[in-house]
Amino acid sequence: MKFYYDDISSGNATCTFEINDKKMEFYPSFHSDALGDFVTYLASIHPLCKLGWKEGAFHKRNGGIEWHTGPVLLCWEFKRDFEDLEIIITEKQSFIVDRKINDKLPRKILKTKCNFEEFVLCVVKELDRVIKQRGILGYRQEWQNYTFPIDGFLALKYACLYKKTFEIAKINSGTVIEDELNLLLSAIE
């Protein structure tokens, strides 16, 4: 399984996703917060991403998320069943771009299952590469409308590394910035 998020520039990116001998490329644009929505959605179904204080710190989105990819909306839907994750990717018509009805849409382009933890680790490794290559402000400059999804990324990375939720400090009811920075800079294998 492979997940790449590359060529981030001028509000466009290339997402390459390989799973079960199938390779797909998607081209999200700045009309949606593609990476941010994806990471928040993944964190919302992860049992260890409660950030230690309450259920639903990352609000679950029923029906998945949509990426604007030109004339098509790319819909990602995750269904977690303990250690299994079902991934459904559907292309739908974007009526903002094209009002003429396309009879070929909606079209399901992927419906598959994989190990949930392996998928999360694959995504977290790519997020780690992106943030270390681009930086927080560099990502924002290239993506334009949205910032790097640092909160969801750190929650997922912590869950992958330590197999528990990120703890909220008793003092000031917050997190410790030094711990967050160390987590951001730590390597993930």
C-alpha cells in the first residue's frame, strides 16, 4: 500500500494511491481543503484520536469527504470495522463546474478493504514527509487557501507511535508545546 501527496503548487496537488495492485492518481485543487479534510476524516474514525479529553474531538462526517478535482468531485468514504478499513472512492459530477448532466456519473472507482493501522501508518508517513519537506508556512503558501492539518496529523502520528491518545496536561488544561514540537520532528518508521 502506498499513499503520496506530491506536486503541491499554486493550489493544486497530485495524490497517488496504490492498494491491492491498483494504482490511482487524483488531482485535488484549492477549491476544497483536500488534505485537511482527508486527515480530519481519518482522525475522526481513529479510536485513539480523542486527544484525551472527549469523544469526537475530530467531528465525524457521515458520507465521507469530497475533493474538488476539476469537473469531478472525488468522494472518499471510510468504514472501519475494528482492524479492517473499507475504502470507497466515487466520482460525482461537480455542478459548480459543469451543469450539463453526465450520465456516467456517479461512478464507483474503488471499493476495497485493508488493515486500518497499516493504512493510517502509510498516510502518516507521507504527511510526515510533506510537512518536513514543505514546512507549515511553505505548505500554506503553495496550497493557498488552507493550512497543513497539523492537529489531525499530530494526533494520528502519536497514535501510530505510542498506541494511545495524546494526553492533555493537568496544568492549564492544555497540551505541552515542547511535546508537540518533539512529536512533529520525531521520525516515524
